[in-house]
Amino acid sequence: MVKNMERDAQQEDKGGGRVVFGVAGVVLAASFLFMRGPAHDTTPILSTPAHLDYDPCCAYPCQNQGVCLTLPANNYTCDCTGTDHYGIHCEIPTWRAWLKKVLKPDPETVHNLITSNSLLWGIINRIPFIHKQIITYVYISRGDMVDSPPTFESDHSYITLNAYFNESYYGRALPPVPTHCPTPFGIKGPKEYPDVDMLIKKVFMRREFIPEPHDTNVLFQYYAQHFTHQFFRTDYKKGPQLTKGSGGVDVSNIYGLTEQDRQALRSRVDGKLRTQVINGEEFPPYLKDVPGITMDYPPHVPIPEEAKFALGHPFYALLPGLFAYATIWVREHNRVCDELQRLHPGWDDERLYQTARLIIIGEVIKITIEDYVQHLSQYNLRLTFEPELTHGTHFQYHNRIHAEFNHLYHWHPLIPDTLQINGTDYAIMDMAYSTAPVFKHGLDNFIHSMVNSRAGALTTRNHAHVLYPVLKKVIENSRQLRFQGVNAYRKRFEMKPFTSFQELTGDTELAGVLEEMYGDIDAVEYYIGLLAERPGPSITPLTMVNMGGPWSVKGLMANPICSPKYWKPSTFGGEEGFNIIKTASLEKLFCLNMRTGCKDISFTVPAGTS
Amino acid sequence: MVKNMERDAQQEDKGGGRVVFGVAGVVLAASFLFMRGPAHDTTPILSTPAHLDYDPCCAYPCQNQGVCLTLPANNYTCDCTGTDHYGIHCEIPTWRAWLKKVLKPDPETVHNLITSNSLLWGIINRIPFIHKQIITYVYISRGDMVDSPPTFESDHSYITLNAYFNESYYGRALPPVPTHCPTPFGIKGPKEYPDVDMLIKKVFMRREFIPEPHDTNVLFQYYAQHFTHQFFRTDYKKGPQLTKGSGGVDVSNIYGLTEQDRQALRSRVDGKLRTQVINGEEFPPYLKDVPGITMDYPPHVPIPEEAKFALGHPFYALLPGLFAYATIWVREHNRVCDELQRLHPGWDDERLYQTARLIIIGEVIKITIEDYVQHLSQYNLRLTFEPELTHGTHFQYHNRIHAEFNHLYHWHPLIPDTLQINGTDYAIMDMAYSTAPVFKHGLDNFIHSMVNSRAGALTTRNHAHVLYPVLKKVIENSRQLRFQGVNAYRKRFEMKPFTSFQELTGDTELAGVLEEMYGDIDAVEYYIGLLAERPGPSITPLTMVNMGGPWSVKGLMANPICSPKYWKPSTFGGEEGFNIIKTASLEKLFCLNMRTGCKDISFTVPAGTS
């Protein structure tokens, strides 16, 4: 019954879309819009057949983000408040919503438009008035897709005060599927999840390395990992629904998460972080030299004390690429301190440190938007960091990381099986908990090797074999967290649900494998669907762009430094400090902090790389 | 020099005010406004006389909330970004700011207008269109005065990331005066604070009980105390700049602050809180019966186990009035659970508990605005709780409690020396850590005695003697926190600074006492100035209204339940649950939870009380 209704709604929609409007028609419709008040939020009470012995809300009958509320005797009601829809299932759009639906092109068309037409965008990018309008629209429309304040967490399928006041929770864009529902997806699909090992073997394991088709390199892969771990800090000991993080870009990956860690990593001189000189270059201090810092080095593996470092994030013990980024950011902090001290010779250590940290957080956001997301999206629209564009709007300067964002960001297919440095091949496991590749070849050579090495394509059948346990844990956690299916998330983020496995994958063989496992397209798991989607013009498939985009924009632009009271020169030590942020770039970050040349620093391999 | 400049600015303002505008003039001025772009944020560099051997920012030279930044060689600059002013000291208004200054009546005039003219307000209160416009203006304009996200904490005199990311800090509306400044107020006033004991004796100690002139009763006093302690949770062990609280109205005073406390206080049946029956009435459980809960009973005083209760807040051990409110709210929670269970017989304990808690937080906000703040302000404008009025505006649904709000709320003069119950007089110390007055006379009689007893006037020379140590600690803490003077806060909250001690106090003798101690009106301490101000039409003097108002509105309306995604029927179990909030009142709260009659329940003593 519910399925029929969806189909009806779509047909209706298509019918509306077929009507050809002239400008006059649009104006006429718009005038209706203003005459008509907001639709009354009806909350009718519906009866479902008496033989249903389960919660009728398990069928997710409410459309357009209406909230289903179970009532006695297998009844339910849809709360359509704020959805711009009404009717029993919030299926009837108000004039405003209807007009928006008719006029707004679908997300795939928009995405194709932005990733092609480079000539057109070349012009638009150079007309500040129009460009600013578009960027403002991007900030606000993406931000609006993230509930702020947060509404859900993983322990309740309904709104509670915990979602807001208990900040140990990751937020949720959609609440978990109640455990009392007939299937893990509500009423659709198999009663049990497909076997995780079979799933991994058939869908995820790398047959042969598939390189990323947009020339993405390993420097990009490590940027993603280094950047995102500041806010993906799952508290695995307590459960995958919980985080130790503070909810956003807090540069805790550079400075430490707790005040105790931050104090331990400071030199207490001129605002600078502790460093040491190795082979004539500045590096983070050894772990043994920084009491109070704990790093995730495995306890039973003999690692010499001169190979263990004290970094802002305990996880960065894992890989030399993370150590390289950690080193560059520590050098950048200390460089900014020198700049600030030149400008303010009277400032004490504390003020230099605090102000440098404010500048660094600005640099991180600037580089993430203008270099990293720019590459990630493959947009021809030039993305810019202009916090003032959100000022005075309803944009909320507060963020909560969502569990689904964390899962979405498991981009392990980016990791190639080996990294070649100065002619030596290092397998992933060779590099685990080792900084030898950095010190044997020198940091600059290591950085160049990251630049010159291709990352893997973000798709199915491209997970390196050693990452099997990581992938298995992600899928198991998503099941424990009772994530809704990928199609539910498509709807939540204003995309049309996939109608077939073929449409999802664009690959007949893979479609067959998935259909055999899930049976119903509405029962495809979240992470599986995200990765199984046919490739698009961006580094990630399209659903990931349309979900990750809102979370990224919100996380970057809701930072306190973007708010009106922070975003001014005096916050950053004056115009000069403010300009360090405004002119920051990936290239500058490396060029100012490498000893030898910084040629070709970017997120793609140099032209001509095989 | 700075003082002269202020005087100049004021004269200029008056001059502008004298120009008589016709409607055409306003339109003309407005058209200029739109022609003129936003003022360029000039950041000129100024030199102060070379003989100054201190930080020139200690003189607070920047006007209109411009930010002073110290530069080398005793120079400084004012950052005027976002102030709508420009010029060396941000002293020149933009057209918009100038027009606003000219058109907007001063806060005292507005306040007198709202607290008189009852006939006019009686009409306005009944015209929904106009009334809603005014309430929206109140929400937004008050909310705008509170920096959100928060900017300052008490350990730095400049913006840091700590103010936002370290939620252990109370926020600050104004940063602390740097310790390197010549005086505790910057450059004004004495080099040392006046002796605290002398100050208390001369200015604060009660000579004889001054009753509150608006018939305020002890039920109001205890409401203030019970309500505010949910968010004033100073972490005294670590320092007065820190809080254990979560930043706002979280009903942690009813349910407990930590998840562990909340779980301990639950019965685990039908969503209800633990209770016990004493003399045929429902009360909170004994402390001995609730493992895991700690209460602030003094360790070395012999209190029988049957006089110790487990309440949501450890502090509520202190006084029987707090115990009475705690009991009423526990009963109300359990009553709401019964209502919800009637509506949703299939719901489990968890959902009943969580949804009842959401309804209770709504009731708390509704009653606080419509009964408590309504009485406190003595406004003839009817204050209403209508969260939808903030939707779609730039209002930020996030709050941080400010240290200054905590200090402002030290309303101990409200406390009378004795409370008479059924003919027996109880002195304050008789009631400390005792629930005997409740159980000897019965809860209902105790409540009626709170209703029938007058509270004290919120003014100088009206602190009960036993509260000497509390008051002394407040003043000492404000000094440790380096609060700026009361005049700095007047400016921060868009009031004109007091120009003389006489103007502040309206009392020649008190003016003399204060002038002798402080010398300079700009050096009067924050809390001292707030209480020493001449009485006005509200329960508190005017500066307190104009500062407490913004913090209150922000704290109440920035609650997550007020945000668009929460404020809908389904959040509260459907229309019936939503209506419990929408029809909540102080009277209903007591009437539904007292055993005998609830006659005369209100925040004033009954008419005719001596």
C-alpha cells in the first residue's frame, strides 16, 4: 500500500513537470503562492489493517520528512509540521513546495552542470556579484539539510533531549530502525542482514588496483585522513554511537583534544609547539619527551623510542603520511608564531599560542574548502571560504558530527597497495606504525612521493586486502547502529530513491550480486549503497556528494571563527594575521614548511604520471 | 582624553536628536542609507603619548564594542568590524546606526512605557498581529545582545577557541580586565578594590527588613532559586570561571546532571521517577534508597536518614522551599507519564520517560516566561512563549551561561529573615538542611506559607545577616574574575553609562558612601552597581532588567525544543502532549500536584496581606 502511494506521488510529480510554463504562468503561480497562507498542519489518524501485529511506523509511511507517530490499535499519524507538505502522509505539497519541485532541476542535472561547462564557469567565477550569490546559496542550502540543533542519536528512534544535551553522542540524520520492526530496514528486505564476509568478498575486495580516474594522489588521501580524524573520534570502548570529539573542526588533531594534551604539547616559549631537530629539520618531539601524551602505538610490538612521536592525535602513530601532515602543521604553527611575534613583540607565550591557533583553524578551513573540497567535488564553480556570506542569515554556528557522516567517510579504497619512495616500494603493512620511510628518504622526498602516487578509485572491489578487518567493523557497526537503507537517506537528502539495482550500480553483474543479497532496492545498506553507486564526475559517487556536501559545508562554515563576532581582523592579531588565513593554500602550506623545493604540490599527480 | 571623546559623542548624539524629521526626512535619510555601502572598516594605527608605560587598551579607548588591539610602541588600533561604526575609536556611526540612535527611545523610556499604560497594553495584548510583532522583536533584539557562539571566558582578555570549545567555561559578555592594567578597572578608580567587609557592612547588610514593593512572595524567591540552579553550577573546586552545567535550561535540576544520576532517579516503570509515600503523599525517595546519588548534606551534622532526600540537584538539600519545588516537579513528571501512557498504551518505560522529560522542559520554559518573568519585569505587555516566532530568523539555538549572568542572579535580598508557617516562625538557619517544616505542617501548608510571605526588596541594605559569607564570596569571585565596572556593562548592553553616584543610587547618603570607596563612577564594581541602582518599576533595578533580559530570553528561547525541527506535536507525543506545554501555568502546576486546595497560588502575596 505504501509503495503504491509512493508510485502515485511520483506520477503526480511527473504530471506536474510535464506542464509547460511560460514566464506568465510562473508569475501567476507565484501570485497564488503569496495569496495562499501556509498549509494547515493536519494530523489525521489512520488505521492500518488490524492483522498487522507490528508498529505501523516500521513501514515509514510519512513522506517528505513527516514524522510518524504510533497510536493505539495499530494506528499512526504523520506530523507534517515544517515539511511544506500536508495530507495523511505529508504527500501533498504546499504551493511553495510544489513550485520549488517544478522549477528545481534534479540534483544529478545540477551536479553535471557544475562539473562541466568549464567555459561558462570560468566566466561566472570572475563575476563577484553572481559568484557570491551562488556561494551563499551553496552555504545556506547545504547547511539547511543538516538538523541544527541535532535531533537524533543512535539509542532512540525518536527525538530526545539526549540528542542535544549529551554531547558524547554522534548525531544522526535519520533515527535508527526500531529493533521491534520486522526487518532491519523496517518492513522491506530480508529478515537478516546478508553475511558480512560474503558481502565483503563479493563486493569490496580489490581484484586489481583501480586508480582514481581524476588523477587524485596519495597527498589527497592523507589529507582526508588527517583532516577528518579531528572530528571522527569514535569512543570504541563505549560504543560506536559515541564520540570523544567536540563536534567539528577544532584543530584538536594538531593541538590535542584535552586541555592537558594541549598543555603538554606546548613549548611555553613564544607560543610555539614543542619540536626537536632531526637531521637538521624540525620535527614533533619524541613521545618519551612529552609526559602526559598517549599515542596508539601497539603495546606488544617492539618499536624503538626514537621512532615514537608525540602528536596531536593518538591515531597518527599509525602511518607516515599522517606523521608528515602532523609535522607540516606543527611547523606552520611555529611559523605563524614567528609572524605574530614580529607584529606584537610585547605579546606573551599564551597570547601568541592562542592567536596562532585561531589562525591555523582558519587556514585549515580555507585549504579544506578551496583545495580539498574543490578537488573532491571536481566542480568548475570556484569554491571559496567567505564566512561573511552567512552573516545575518538563519545559518546556525554550531555543529554536531553525525554517525552517518563518519561511515560515509570510510574512504579506504583511496589507499593504494604500495607507495613508491625513491624507487623503493612500501606495502601498507610496511608502513604501519613506522616513520622509517620519512627518515630514510627525508620528509621532502616522502611528500613528493605522496604527490606522485595515484590514489585508488572510490568504488566497489577496490579495498586493499589488509583493510578487510576495518571494512568489516564499519559494516558491523552500521548494523549495530540500525542505519536505515541508502534509499531512505536519498530521500532525506532530497534525492529520488533508486528504483532498481541496475540504476544504482550501472553494472549488470554487480546489480545481480546485490539483488541476490538484498532482494529489495529499499533494503540496500547505507554504506554498501554509497560505494556501489555508479561512478560520477566527482571523486565520490553522487549520493556521497549530495550527503557529504551538506555535512562538510555545515562542519566548515558553522565553526565559531566564521560567526560575526569572531570573523574580524582583531581576532587573528590584526590585518596581517587575518591575511594569513585569507591567502592560505595547500601549496603555500607545504612551500613554507619544506626544506627543499615544493614543486607540483597539489592533490593530483603531475601531468604525464603513468 | 577618552572621557572627553565620550562626552563629545554624547553631545553629537543629542544634537542629532534635536533635528526634527518629517516622514519625508526619514525617507530621504533612508534612501541615503541604501545608496551608501557598508562603512569601510578602517583600522588606523594610533600613537599614545610615549610616557605611557602601560597597555593603551587598558583605557578601553574603542567605543561601540569596537575591539582594542595593542600594537608595538604603546600603539593600538580599534577593530570596528560589525559595529556599524567607524573612525579611529569606532565613534562615528554609519547612516544606519545613526538613524537607529536618533529614532530609538532610550531604554529607561521604553521600560517606563511597558510598565505603565495598562489600558493601552490591554488593547495591544489582544491584537494578535501587533502582539506577535512585539514579542518577535523582544526575542530577536534581546537575543542579539548575547554573543552566540560565545566569544570570551574568564582566563583571557581576548578571543580564544577555548571560549567555544571548552564548555567547562562560563562565557563572558565582556572579557576580564588584564592583570597588567594600572587599576582593577583598567585606568580608572583606585589601585586596590575597596575592603570587602567594609563594603558589605556599609552597603549590603539589612538594617531592617525591606519588603519587596510589588508584593512579591517567597514562592517567587524559591522559584528563582530552584529554576536557576539548573544552569548556575559553578565548579567551585576548580574555580569560579568554570561550570559543571550544560549551558541552559536542561531540567537537570529535576532529572539529574549526568546520565548516571538520571538513571538512578528513575523508577524504570512507566517512565516515572522514583518516589515514596509519606503520610499518604508522594515525595522524592530517601537518599539512602537511591545508590549513586550524592547530595550536599553537611558531612559532620547529624541528620537522620529519614530527613535526607535524593533530588535532581545536590544543592537542593539546603532549604525546604527547594525540596517543595523538587517534590512538585517530580509529581508533575509522573502525572505527565500517566497522561502519555493513556494516549500511548504501547509505549515502553524509556519512551514515556524521554517524552515526559521533553514536555516538562516545555512547561518549565512556558511557566518561566509567562508567570515568572512576567511578574519579575512587571511589564504590562503580556509575555508569551511562542518559539515559532524565532523560526527562519538569524536566532541561534545554542546558549552558553555567562559568568556575569550568574553574578547578576545573586538575589539574596529576596530572602526574608523568617518564614511563618501555621503561626510558627522559622529563621533561615532553622530551615538549613531541614525538611521538618514541610513534614510537620504538610506540603500544602508549607506552599501556602511561601505564597503568603513577603519576599525582600532587591536593593542595598537588605541582605540577611546570615548571608554575609555568601555575599562576600560573590564579591571576591567577581574580583578574581576581573569583571569590568558596571558602567562598562551598561555600554555593552546599549545603555548610557551613569555619570554620577547620585544618578546611580538616587540616594545622597549611599552615593556618598560609594563615592568615598570608588572615587570614579566608572570604577564601581559590577554587582555592587547592579544592586545599588535606584529602584525602578520592576522587581530588579533597571540595569539588571536590561542585562538579565537578554540572557534570560536567550537561555529560554535558544533551547533545542524551540528550534523548528523539535517544536512540533510529534516531539511531545502528539497534540495532547504539545497542549500540556501550551496550557502550562504556575497555578496549574501546583493545583494538579497539591493534595488539598491551591487557592491564591501566584508570585504575589494575596491582596490584603500585611
